[in-house]
Amino acid sequence: MTTLVLQAAGSAIGSFIGGPIGAIAGRALGAIAGSVIDSALLGGGGRTIQGPRLGDMEGLTSAEGAAIPRVYGRARVGGHLIWATRFEEVMSTTTRSSGGGKGGLAPKQKERTFSYFANIAIALCDGPITFVRRVWADGREVDQARLTMRVYRGDDIQMPDALIIAKEEADNAPAYRGTAYVVFERFPLADYGNRVPQFSFEVVRALPGLREQVRTVNLIPGSAEFAYQTGAVSRTLGPGASQTENRNQLQAPSDVLASLDQLQALCPQLTGVSVITSWFGDNLDVASCSIAPRVDNAIKVTEGGTWSVAGLDRGTARLVSLVDGAPAFGGTPSDASLLSLITEIKRRGLKVTLYPFMMMDIAPGNTLPNPSGGPTQPPFPWRGRITCRPAPGQPGSPDGSALVQPGIAAFVGTVTPSDLSLASDAVICA
């Protein structure tokens, strides 16, 4: 409407000043001015689209007088809601163009969307428990590393949760002593239809006895390229596609951190960890056996960690053998992953022992002479079978004579502790 009025006014003024040509120019200028005013009134700030908004708090139910279960070993429990606040509502506004407009000016519209978060506490079972291993919401496992979830084991000295204190004040905040429970802070509800989902929990309660006597453990696997990396590492499969290398448990950023958490919860008197790392031997003949790190894939592209061991990278290290097209072993843990794990274990106040381990990667169908007799060496033999050739008991064996010394010396080598040093992310051998 403003455009039409200003067109007519501009035409009249232009005709008065400049005749027919002035009328044409005045009409054009009036149309442009009117378009700007119309766009401001009817376009950019004048139209707002509002998305669906939550009217009530569905899903917040609690059962008075419900039985409190008692767990032994490991069990999946549902839990009961024991505390909650009103849903937290967050509004987001997006301004976008809705298409072409008069005079080349596109009208704009605002879109308001709402997201909701829940602050809740859920009782699990009679305490004390050891830890909560897994969590499901509406039957789907929850990634705990992406949530703010605090677990209270249910002992007799536990204190109230900080969020409950903040909402209820200290004098009104219960500690729920003797009851194991979890607190979710700002749990996002968008994936669950803006309601609190049905939760279930895998609860572990270890019985006293042997676990209090455990002081040190061996940490495995010793053959996986990034199993000891404390940060997440993924393998790039193609544009927009990846696969995790070291995160299959959803309790922590990586599997090794989740394992350490559970280990310390199960073994409260733990003082040390022996970290096993595997290199690979290639011959049962001690004089011909070499030991080296290996990888499980020569062209794998990873993000979050790069494989390197003793100066070798993925392109220069040997491959482990294949069985039916798949690697027979995982690769040697990278130097960087070992250093990150050692740092993490020491940060937890535990002692660390590096435990070198040798696996024999001798593939089926090999043509290596068998020191113990037979046409070829057995596939993937036990490392304890490394011996001289011919082996003790075989005709012509050098066992018990000086003839075995050169072979043993070649196998053992001449490296001493003084030849090794640590760089920021690698072990350097002089």
C-alpha cells in the first residue's frame, strides 16, 4: 500500500517539476521508497514464526512406597524418580530471507524454536554399589561422555548433590544416604519428544573379599595400535564416514579410560599397573629371529592419533599376517598412546611398569625350516619354542656348546637402558 501511495505522489511531484520525464522519474523513486517501507513493516521484523512449545511436563512421575531393589554382582535396574526441577526452556531465534521482494529487497522472517533440558535425580538400588557401567534411555544406550551425570554410590557418608543444594538450599537438600542414585544435569530432551525418557541402568556391586587384596594388574590387550590412547581415535573410511578405533564403551572418551575407571572401582587397594605392549618375532630359529613393531593396515588414515613406533611410521613398518583377509593380530601400540597412558596412570596415583611382550607372527603356509623337525614351522607358535637349529634332541644340535652363542647374541642385541630416551611423543633409541 505504501508503495502505491508513494508512486502516485512521486509521479505528481515529478510532473510538476520536470513534465512527463519528471513524472516517470518521480514514480520510480516513489516505488523504491515505498518498497523499503513495506519491507520494514511487513518483512524483516514484522513476521515471526514460532515452533512448537512445551505446555506441560510429561514423563515426570514417581511412585511413593516403591520397593528399593538390592543388587549383587551385575544387574539392569529401572530406577525411580526422586527429585526434579521444572524443565529448562531455551529459545533460539533464526532470521532468514523468505524470497524475493519488491525493489530487489527480500523480506525476512524470524523463526523461534524451543529446546528443553531436565534436571533430575533417579534412585537405583540399595547401596553401596561399585559403579554404574551403562545407561539406556528408551532402550537406546546413552553416551555418558556427552552428558553431565553424577553417580552416588549410596554409602552412609555421601553428601547432597551440588545441583540439589543450589535449587533447594543446603538445609532442604537430602543426601539419600544408603541409596545409590544418579543426577542428570541439563539432560537434553529433544531426542525423546521433549519428555523424560524411560531410563535403565547396568549397576555393578562387587562383593568384598578378593578384590580388596588386588594390588597390581596386567593391562591388555598388548596388540592394538590405539588401544592405549587416552583420547578418541577414529579411522577415516571416506568422505563423511569414519569408524572408531578405540572407543566401544560409552562411559568415557576412550576404552582405556573407561577400563581404568572400572578397575579402580573394583580394586580399591590397587597400587600399580603393568602395561603390556607387543612386538612381533618372525622365526623359531634364534639366530634368524628378528623382533619388530608391526601395523595391521599399511594405508589406514586415522584422526586423533598417528601411528609411530621407534622411528617407524605406518608406511615403513611391517604388516601383521592375514588370515582369511583379516589381520591375525592388532598392531603394536603406538609410542604416543603408551606415553599418554603412562601419564594418565601416574596422574591417578598408581605406579607403572612397562611390560614388553613378544608374539610370534609366523603365518600358515610359511617355508621356514623347523628347528624341532618337520618340513616347516607351525603357524603362530608359542614364543617359548624359539631355540637353536637343530633344536635340542635333534641330530647335530649345537645345544650346550659355544656354537649357540652367536645366535643368542644376535637375538638379544646390544641395546642398554642408556641407549633409550623419551621425546615428547616417542621413545628414541640411539
